[in-house]
Amino acid sequence: MMRNEVYISALLRTIGEFYSDSEGYSEYSLELLARLQKGNYSFINDSQEDINNVLSSYQSENKSQKIIRSANQLASINQRDIKDKDQDYFNGSLSSIFANLFKNNNESNDEYIYPLKPLKLTNIFPKKKEKGYESNYKNHIDNFHKEIDKVSNESQLYYLLQKYLWSVPATHKQGGIDVSLFDYTKTKAAITLCLYDQYQNGDLTDDDLENLIKSDKEQFLLISADISGIQDFIFNIPSKGAAKSLKGRSVYLNLIADVVVQYILDELNLKEANLLYNGGGNFYLLVPACHKDKIKEVRKNILNKLLQAHDGEIYFAIDSIAFSPSGFKDFTKLWSEAREKIEKLKEKKWSELGLKENFNKIFEPFDQGNNYCKVCGVS
């Protein structure tokens, strides 16, 4: 089974588990697959039998099914009551994380939730939960069905899931759920890809899959990155037209981060789901441990391009930490460790390129100055 098929199966399987009752998730997943097959999604049409097999049952000895099942265990390792047959999923709502933080100070006991609407700017703020909220589910699912019929490629499917699952809670447990179904789905899909690549590379065995949570083998990498030099770059402008220049440079830095993220994903042959976070000049990626050496090469290419384009004014600190499946039990700790490595790397900028071998390239003038830029004053 091809890795893209495993990835798609992981996405659809998760949706089926949550949008249907605990006994009918396979049927719903297959229904979504059928809708995709009717559309323009040629990859689905070419792989119908393989994906059907994965979605139909977890009881087979098929390696792809085992990988997806293992990914599900890791993605929900800290979740309680991930499914409860005694509760109606369609009564659930996604709470604001701030409501949970300050619930002890909420004298009115009002519950603030995210509206069950497609993702857009006007819908991203939590509102007081009103009676009849549950009735929105049917309309929400109907709209999702209408749009999934138009999906024509893998990326469209991913972002359609984000559009409709961003405000759906990730568990059946009632009240206080602040993890969305989309975040759970993308995490499971990202872990699935990592496990698949590790298995194909020979770093993950059948025995490892059977006892994955207890395994101490490092199967994953958490890549962390941070742009250094943001303030100097943004504020190195003349007073004339300062507002436009500030906005332009801020947008430019965001675009650089987006381009770097996409470059890494392309070089490692990974998907959008592998991007855990990207914002404020920082990003985090979940990748297979088999890419440990490749990442160093990719990082060097990125830094060389930045050095050439900005004469060392903008630096991207990029590093990673390897961890075993048990690391998902305390992912916050991994996040902090990755951040610490980045901070240390920022204290020795450009060392990844070899300071001794590239001293002139890094520290000496890059060219002969002549004309000056009217915006930033750089020659």
C-alpha cells in the first residue's frame, strides 16, 4: 500500500470514528470515500480497494492498519473518554481554553464555546453556549458533505477538514473539551506518516508496532525553528512611509517562514499535517527519525540562501530532538527541550555552516556598495 493511501486512510478513519456512533464509524468513513470517488479525486479512484480494506476493519494483519491503529493510540495517549457509548457525541461542544483556565472565577457558570460554523475570521471567537446548540450539527455535516463532493486533491481535503472540524470537539466527553477534532485528526495523520516511513526504512519492526507505547526506540523528531533578527530587520526603515514599510516587512518575514516550512516538507516528502505550529517567526514539525541526517543538509541549504539574500541580517535557528513513542505522554517537556536547543543555537549564529571554513563568507563584506535603497538605506 502506498504511503499516500495510508495518509488518506488515517484522515478518513478518524472522521468516521467521531462523526458517527461508536459502532458505525467504518460505514461513515466508507461513505466519505464514496463521495470522494464520485468527484475528481483520481488518487482515490486509483486506490479504492486498498483504502476500503483499511477503513473496513482493524482486525486484519495488514501492516497499514496496524500503523494507523498505533498512530491512534499515540495521538490519544493523554485523552480520556475518547469514546463513550453512553454519551451522544452530537451534544458535545468545543470549549475555549481560557474558559477552562478561569472556570473557578466564573460566578455565572456560563459555558463559552466555539460556534459550530465553518472556519473564518468572524467565527473564531468563543460565544456563550445557548440552548439548541446541538441542532447545528446536522446543518454543519450537510454543508461538509456538499463541499467534500468538490474535492479534487489531497491538499483540498486537508484544508476542508480544517474548515469544518476546527470547532468540533475531539472526544465524546461532555464539557471542558478544548482540543478540536481537526487537531486530533492531523496529529494522527502526521504520526501515521512518521511510523510508515520508519517501517519502510527498517527502523520500525512488527514487534515494535505490537508494543509501541512501551518502546524506547527513537522513532520521531520534533523540529523547532525560530527567526532571529526580527526587530532589527523590521525597524531598519526611514520615518517616511514607516507604516507601510513595517507592514510590508512583517508580511515578508511571515512569508519567509512559510516558504522555509514548505521547503522542509517538500525535501522530506511530508504533508501539511506534519506541521504542528507556524506563527510569530516560530514553527514546529513532527517528522520521522530516519530524516535526522537529511535535516542537517536541508538546514544548511536554507541558511546559505538566507545569508546570500540578506547578508546575515536574518538568521533561522533550526534544530531537532529525537524521541521515542513514550515521549507523547509528556509532549510539553519535549516542546520545552526543543525550545532550549533553539535558544542555544541563536547564541552561535551561522555555526551550522562552519565558522572556520566560511569565515569570510559570513563576516566579511558581501559586495561593493554603490546605490542606496530609499526604503531601508542598505547599499
